[in-house]
Amino acid sequence: MDKEQVSSGNIIDWSVLNRLMRFVQPYKGRFYFVVFLTIAIGLLSPLRPMLIQYTLDKDVANGNYQGMVSMIGVLLGLLTLQSIAQYAHTYLSGWLGQQVIRDIRTKLYDHLIHLRLKFYDKTPIGRLVTRTISDVETLADVFSEGLAAMMSDLLQIVFILAIMFYTDWRLSLLSLSTIPLMLISTYIFKEKIKVAFNDVRNAVANLNTFVQEHITGMNIVQIFASEKHEYKKFESINKDHRDSNLRSVLYYSIYFPVAEIIAAAGIGLLVWYGAKGVLHFEETGITIGKLIAFIMYIQMFFRPIRMIADRYNTLQMGIVSSSRILNLLDDQTYVQKNGNHSPDHIEGDVSLEKVWFAYTDEQYVLKGIDLHIKAGETVALVGATGAGKSSIINLLNRFYEINKGEIKIDGRDIREFELGNLRKNIGVVLQDVFLFSDTIYKNISLGSDEVTEEMVWHAADLVGARKFIERLPGGLSYNVMERGATLSVGQRQLISFIRAMVYDPRILVLDEATSSVDSETEEMIQQAIEKMMKGRTAIVIAHRLSTIQKADKIIVLDKGEIMEAGRHDELLLKDGFYAQLHRMQYKELV
């Protein structure tokens, strides 16, 4: 499986961050309040050592009990204020992150459902699941643990440094003597954990892709007794995922103890020098209060430095995820262009004019197709597998876009139609019926408020499916489970008929609609099809030639070209492609 690499540059992609901040615009009031709290926390944190130094040097040293009590009250007030600010900052930054990822995920899903099927032919579904779920979730950390927290850490470092040098420059320089070691270790950690995080993201995407594909295709795995082989492949991918995570854990387990040792060394030097200074106060001016304050300063100073590498990588990985998502949103190559023509009624006259189409560049599956289907006419498409029959249906519904030529309905290019309107007027029944894990009613209406139960029952009566639905527990409320696992193939096909007919479409497309059912069900469906076709334009794809003998016109396709066209009897008399197909299908009866 391919991996998506992330730039290892040290500079954050500010253009991506800037675009990400556009999603914050609806919540800019709360965002500015978070920024204010960030600054407030950065200012409040260094005040405690200052107050403790003052208390020790002024009140404790002079035995001022009242002053000490007063200072305790001030410190408690400061801690309370800081705790409230920290609570508000943590909650609001988390709230902001959740609002933003909700909006981004909604926008991303809206983008995905408007992409052409060609996009899904080329993109693993598991990778899209990673984009929509895992990558978007990572963005929350940009606000809760990345950007806001990093700003707070940097402000604290600046304020602490300013106070330290203002208080005593000698103790400040001594305290910071171990900083080069800390910076070097932090840089190494940052680079290592960045690579580890990227490996983890790739491993998650690969794992999602594998699991999604193989659970969906579990029947194939079991039919060919490939469980052991697939298990080994999963074990390998899962091992990569584990190893990637363990590498990041290893870097954390090394870095934080090293950072603690370096910080402790700085404090040790400070205590050694400061204690000597306290003993020689007259010469150095170092008091016990100043020494204790500096010990607190250095602990407060090293904490954000230890965290900043982790914050940086959290921020960077969030921006990497943002970049992947934004790239997907920016890709307009596969977005279906929507027209604005929305007629209340169509006649159903369909024409294809010199239509050329290829799923992949220049490998044409349709070559110069010219076909006119009059409103109310029934046309059958026949031919060997790969002849281009289903491709015509895909183009009519604009699941794919043609390379050359035009397809028109009622004399108007289908690209001018509003997509929803176009597809409501074309009822499609496919050979492979997909049902969602939901009720029969929801699978037919697909959540549309326009579809009432009365409309569903009317369509069920039309296709002869009322009896089987009424026999199910709950009727229309019966849950079909994932992919309709609790229904027979014939029952699933009947539901797909109802789904196609519920909007009373003017054009009806049957793509191998009876190929997966038994003879008894096929006979029932054939009767329903005859009722459904009345007053509608019908396009029928069928391998069983017996089902299309009454068609007004039969189109014979071979390798993407129309070889013959005519009625059943006419084509048999020609003794061409159709006659050959007919003989092959009925050779056992001849």
C-alpha cells in the first residue's frame, strides 16, 4: 500500500494554517477570548515566585506575621484566578476545536458525496475513511493541545525570562547554562517524533483500507478458503501499526527523562551557586527569597520547553492532516458540475449523439454511439460482457462524464439538468442491490421527507412486493441489517424495484434486474416490469434474451460499438450478432 509522505521541513506551513483559521471565523469572538486567556495565563504564572520572594525577604525575614497572612490570601486569590482562567482556556479551546472539526467534517462529506464515481474507482475507501474520521479528529488537537497551548508556553517563557533577568542577571545566566543541552535534545526529539507520527498516520490509513476492503469482501475470502493468507497480511499491517506507535513511545520515554535530568542539573547549579550567594549576602545581594524564587522560575521555565517539542509536533501533524483534507477539498477534477434546468415534467425522449467514453485515458469502452430512444419506447441493450451496456446507463445518470459527444433528454443536454432532478426522473434497478443497515422504509425513501409510506405501499403494490413486506416482523419498519443480509436475493431485488418506482420516474433503467432471482420470482417481476413500463421510456439490459423479446427495439453492442438494431424477429432474420447470441443461449433446446 502506498504511503503519503509529509515534508520534514522545520517551518510550519502558514498558508495551510491561515486557511484553517478561516473555519474559526464563525466563532471569532470565542477565539479572541481564548487568545486573551492565553496571554493572561502567561502573565499570571510568573507572579507566584515574585510574591513568594517578597514574602520571604520582607515578611518572614522581619517576623511580620500579619504580612505573611495577607500574602497567603493574595496567593490563594491568584491561584483561584489562575485555575479559573486555565479551566476556561482548556474548555473553550477544546470547544472551539470540536466546532471546527464538525464544520470541516461536514464540508468534507458534502464534497465527497458530490464527486463522480471515477474518483472512487481510483481511491481506496479506507483512505477516505481516514481522511473523514482520523485526520479531521487530529485537527481538534491543533486548537486544544497545539496552537493555543504552544502560544501559552511561549508567552510564559518570555515573561519568565524577562522577570528572571530583571531580578538577577547572574542567577539567570547560571540557570540557563543547561539550555543548549535542552534545545539540542528537544530538536532531536522533535525530528524523531515527527517521522514517527507520520509513520503512525500512514499505518492507520493502511489498516483502515485493509479492514474495510476485507470485511466488505469477507464472502470471497471464505469462499476461496483464504482466511490464513489474509490473516497473515493483516498481521503484517497490524505489526507495522504497532511498531510505528512503539517508536513514538520510545522517543517519549527517552526524551522526558533526559529533559528532567537536564532541568535538575540546572536547578542543582542554581542551588550550589545561590546558597553560596546567600551566605555572602553583603557581596552578592542574593537572598533566600530570591534563591527560592529562581528555583521556581527555572522549574516553570523548563516545563514549557519540555512540552514545546510535543506541542510543535501536534501542531505540525494537525497541519499535515489539514493539508491532506484541504487538498481533497481543493480537488475539483471529479466534482460533478450541476446545471440549473429543473423541469416539473419530462417526456423521456433520450438520444446519444456520437458518444465516446473511456474509464481510463484513451481506452474507450464506447466508440461513437448514436442512439435515439423515443419517449415511451422500450429499448433493450444486449451484448457480451464488456460490450459497453452498463456504461451507457452510467453516462445517462451522469455517474461518469462522456469524453466526446452529447447525451440529451427531450432535446436538452443532460449536463444542463440539475442533478437531483435528472436522477429523480431516471429510475434505476441494478443487478447488485445495495441495502443499508436500516429499515425497509428508510432503504426505499433514503431519508427523503418527500417519500411517504403511502407512496411506498403504492410502489410495492405495483411490483407485487406487498405480501412479502407484510409478512416481515414490523413490515416497513423491519431492519434489513447490513447489505440486506436477512433478506433473500429476490427480496432485495424487489426492494430495489420499489426504490426505483417510488418517485414515478419517466425513464426506467433495468440493468440485469432479473439475473439474480429464481424462475418463480422472475416471472412475478416480469409481470411487474410490464406494468412499470407502461407510459415510460424503458432501457433494459439483459443476458436472458427471453426477457426482452417484446422490446420495441433491440440494440446489439460489441466492443463499444452498435453492431445491429431492430426488433427480435427482424434481428433473427438478419442472422447476425443477435442471431448468434440467440443460438448460443438456446443451443440446448435446439
